[in-house]
Amino acid sequence: MHEMSICESILQIMEDQAQAQNFTKIEKVRLEIGPFSGVELEALRFGFEVVTRNTLAENCVLEIIETKGQAWCMECADTVQINERYEACPKCGGHQLQVSSGDELRIKDMEVN
């Protein structure tokens, strides 16, 4: 499961930060996830609960912030918001779009003790 390995990586980052910054408990973590990240959100939530058991992030609240996809339209010469990677430009209907954001998967911040 792709999401399980992502959860393990997130946990490793949180544990590394705990050691570097000397905290012992993570209360909440906020993730920014774009529509083109390829992540199934429910599977990620389930995997996160599983991998954080018996760790400093056990019972940690996982907050997911879904970001928007954006692309540069070569025909409009403008940045537009898109929901799917290969959709047409919402302004002109053109298909010459260069995706500029929406594939992010990152830890935005954490609340710790």
C-alpha cells in the first residue's frame, strides 16, 4: 500500500524533528495534499492511525488540508485553477496547460509537547 509507506515516512520525519527539537509528544499534524499527489485520503488516514500506534504520535490528530491544482495556460497567458490534470482551461477551453501546483504532499506544521 503506497499510503502506508507515505505514513511511515511522515512518522520518521516527525520522530526526527522530535529528537532535533526535544519534544516528546505530537498532538496534531497538518498535511497539505494536492489533487495530483496520487494519495487516497481515506487510506492515508487509516495508515496514519496504524503506524503511529505506540509512538510519540499515538492519538495524534491528523488534519488534511486539500490544496488546489493550478496550471499556466499558454493560450490565455494566465494561471488558472484546475481540478484534474488533463482538463481544459476553465477560461478559454484550451488544452495547452502546464501544471504548476497540485502535486504537493508535505507537513505544514505540528502541535507538540
